[in-house]
Amino acid sequence: MHVLLVEDDALLGDGVQVGLEAHGFTVAWVESAAAATAALLSVHFDAVVLDLGLPDEDGVTLLRRWRRQGRSESVLVLTARDGVDHRVLGLNAGADDYLIKPFDLSELAARLHALLRRAQGRTSPLIEYGELRFDPARQELWRGERLVPLPRRERALLLALLQSRGRVLTADELADRVYGWTGGVESNALAVHIHSLRRKLGDRLIETVRGEGYRLGSPP
């Protein structure tokens, strides 16, 4: 899951980014409303974690503008504004969830997974494809009754393809979801991960679409 974190507190932003990445998320962190808008225009994100007290624009105003522009990313507001009126204001502005500071990182991760399930129309926490069962919250992949250990990057790559089944993802899109938009990526790194997943789960699981990118193929 590719998350955009919008938080101007450097200490908190660093902690949330590290914590969410430990839970299996790919996180891009920006510190202003302008940077957040620029990020959304350049990269696909599954969800946004939005602080309201930004230095250049109030988060509620920013969120309202995103919704007027038709932006549909799931938005979780993360703020110290704990009054009922503040929560109602944020939700009516277009937020999908609202979490008060201080908070527990495990709860933040669970809420983000719930947002993703709703956005994809899933009721089960598991993503199933043939005999594969992927649990995003636990970061576990099962093939039948067998647990298949995967490194973090391969889990992120597989999840991106499972979430986009039927759609071709370019190499750049996959790299953003696996490494994040600011991470340096060696030219052959993505191909190495794809080769490894094919070796473990079957050659037909990931299809190469010549000149376009990759998509989910036949289930094992």
C-alpha cells in the first residue's frame, strides 16, 4: 500500500514513516500542502494521512479543494484537534477516517488497511487469487496451506499487482509502490524481484506486456 504522509512535525513525521514501513507500507512523506498536492499529481497513492495544522494551508481547506477537484484517494486525518466539532468538520470536508494524536501506530496501520478494503469493495481482510491468500495486515502470503516467506519488496510488488488485477502497471508505477517515489532504484532491481516471484509462485503469475509494463497473470 502506497501512502502519502502529510505532516510538518519532523520528529513525528519521521516516526510515522518508519513505523508504517515496518508494517509493510511504502510511505512518501511531505511537510506542506503544496508538496502534498504536487505529489498527488505525479504519483499514484492508495491513501493519504493528513495533518490539519500545515504551515502553508489549513488541512481542511486543502482536503475540500482535493474533493472538489475529484481526487478520490482515501484520506485519514491525523490531528491533535480532538473536539467533536473538529471531527465533524473534517469528515464533512471529505475525510474517510479521523485519528487523534497521540495515537498508536498499530491502530493507524489497521485503519489504513480498513480504508483500503472499503475502497476496493472487499469485506475480507484477505486478498485471494487462486490458491494464494495474502494478508496485508500481517504481511503473510499463503499458498494453499503453506506459508510462503517473501522479502518486503516482493510482498509490496505482489500486493500492488493483486490490487490492480486486470490492469497493466508500468515499471515506474511498480517502482513507486515498491520503493517509494524518493527511493533510489537500480535499473534491474524490479526485474530481479519479478523473476524471484515467478520462480516461487509460477512463471504465469506476472505477465510482461511488451512496451507497456506488467500485470497479474494466471493464478497458481
